[in-house]
Amino acid sequence: MIDLLEGLCGTCGPSGHEGSVREMITEKIKPYVDGVRTDALGNLVATMFLKGFLTGAANMKGKAAPGGKKGACQETAFDPMTPQTHKGDPNGVKRLMLVAHMDEVGLMVTHIDEDGFLRFAPIGPIEERFLPGRRVRFAGGAVGIIGIEPVEKADDVKFSRMFVDLGEKAVKPLSSRVNVGDVACFDTEFRLVSSSGESFTGKRVISKALDDRTGCVVLMESAKRLDELRKNGDGYREMEHGEPSREESLVISFVFTVQAQLGPRGAKTSAFALAPDEALVIDVTPARDTPGAAASGITSGVRLGAGPVIRVKDARFVSSPDVRKTLVDAAASANIPYQMEVLPADDSAPETGGMDAAAIQLIGEGVPTGVISIPARYMHTPSEMVDLDDIWKTVELTVRWILMRCAPGSLERS
């Protein structure tokens, strides 16, 4: 997982320019799903079909499911008298949508002056105070440093007074490397810190773009685990590729969205196209465990390394009670530590998964939606930080939630 996360974080993909990230995800997830496509906006949709109730696979600790033998898979027959789970599907297939966004914050060149300095505008919510002196990298390979005009006070640190210095003087050779409209991402080395033995506990990552490449990794690892379960489960039949048949009870769409740093654009269009029965958004959320966080009046108490965060409410979003309850039950069934989060309406923290969830929730007649967040420090800066153990536990929680939606009640509490 570490190599996958490092590869994704090292790829440059600001909002609207996610192509390289999408290519990498497509290559890595293809072996585990039944179909991959890219929609008109650029969202990547990887689809997996699950047949039956997966009662054996759901009990990942090997315990027998109620009414079934250990490792067994109970198939469900199509009953035309049973109400359809999904209005548009004559087979009553239940559809789940899992969402993580591919894009990251970045910069776009707006002007090149006669001395070769680049003026720029931010892509996404970036705080100006973190930028002076930072390196940025353009898609073509050019690397520069963000400089700033002389300022007298902190309030003067604004984008309008900043520039990128590529170390060149003349406009002519410069224009062959960087042009107005080109985008750049932060040039930050991926590092592991605070290593503790051989386990993931205590291992933390510093990198750019952990928002939300961590969520992308969670979706990819979840697809991998589900594929292993359906192939290795005792009595589980090999999946057939193509359109869902009447024996299939669950269709999972792993959606890697675009332009989330500019608003819930990819989430909204993909949810409209997929019309899911339920949705789950995987994103990051600000950790509140750094010096001064408590004094700021923020009371969510989210901490790095304390497990995935189940969002209850924020300024735009209220979690669907049934989805939230199932997440809590799934965590309890496997002793997965978790945190609950309620963000006040006036919270000044960077927007996180609640924006995507709020948009999905209002599609069509409404979509029951939940959010799992991974605690992160220093969001939307050149150096974000997450705990690897939080990522792994989010994968575990996501997989168990999916299986509980496929087979309600089949997971026993440990």
C-alpha cells in the first residue's frame, strides 16, 4: 500500500488536470473489478458485481454466519414479486457508490512578465501564508520557487504579490517550457516518519496530495480485498463479466472523481449518472491534535492515529442515520477504533468530504449517504500528514460496511 500511495501522491493532478492520476488508478484497479470507464467530465468509474449474500466472506474472522456454514455463500434467486431495490433495474440489483476524489490543490499560470517571472492563481483552497519559499513542479518538468514581493505585515501576504521563479530571465526560452494556463503542483518529497517496529502503527506519512489520494488508496485496496473474498470464498462462484444477471445482488461503483477542490463537481455528475441506492464518501478531515487547536474553539477532537472518522454533520451535510449506524456496527463487529465528528456551521477548516456527500445526497429522490474521513494535519499545504494505521483501518471499515449492505446482520460482533 505504501508504494501505491507514494506513486499517487508523486503524480501531479490539480483540479481539471487529473489525467495522469486517472491512468495510474486505472492500471492498478483493473485486475480487481469487472469494468472500468471514464465519463465525459473525467470521473473514473470502476464497477464490481457481487452475487448473493456473501455470508461466508462477510465473516472475515472465519465465524459461521447465521443460518450458514463457515465459508459458505448463499445465493439469492430473483423473485418478480419482491419490490425492486432500484427503480431503473428490473432485477432489483442494489447499487452502492463509493467516492474519493483524484484532484489536488495547485497553481495555474496567469501571466509571464518581461523578466520571466510567473504570476499565478490558486486552484482550490490554499492558504497564502504557506506558499513563499515552496517549490512547485509543472507537468512538463520545470521546477520553480514561489517568491513574494516585499511586504510589511502579514495581511500583505496575498496571491497577487506572489510569483514563481524558474531561474530564467528571457521570455522567449521560458515560453517553450511554461505557458499561460499551465498548471503546477507542489514539489514535496514523500516521507515516512515516526516508524515503530514492523507494524503500521505509528508510521506517518508526509507528502503533498494526501487529500485525497489516501481516499483513492482506500477504494483501490477495498476493491482488491473484495475481489479476493469473492474468488477465494468456499463455495463462491466465479463472477461473470458483463451486465449484471438476475442472480447478482450488489453492484459496487468505485468512483474516483475530478474537480472536488473546486466544489462537488465530479461527485454530482457521477451520482446523477449512477443513481445509487446508497453512497459512501472517503476523504480526509482536519486533525485537531496540534498545539493551539483546542484554544481555537474547535471541539471535534479528531486525532491522528485514533482510527477512521465517521462524519455526523457539517455545515452542508447531515449523515443518513441508517448509513451511519451501519458504519458504527461494522466498526464494532471487528473492534475497529473510530471517531465521531460534528463540525460546527462556522468551522473555518478546509472543506472536506461533506461537500461531495451533500451533493450526492440530493440527487434524484435522494441518496442515503455517509462519510468516512481519514485524519490529516496541515491540509491543503505542500506538506500534509496522515497515519498509515488510520488508512488501513478505513479500508477494513469500508469493506465490512459493503458486506453488511450486501448481507445485513451477517457480521457477528467479536
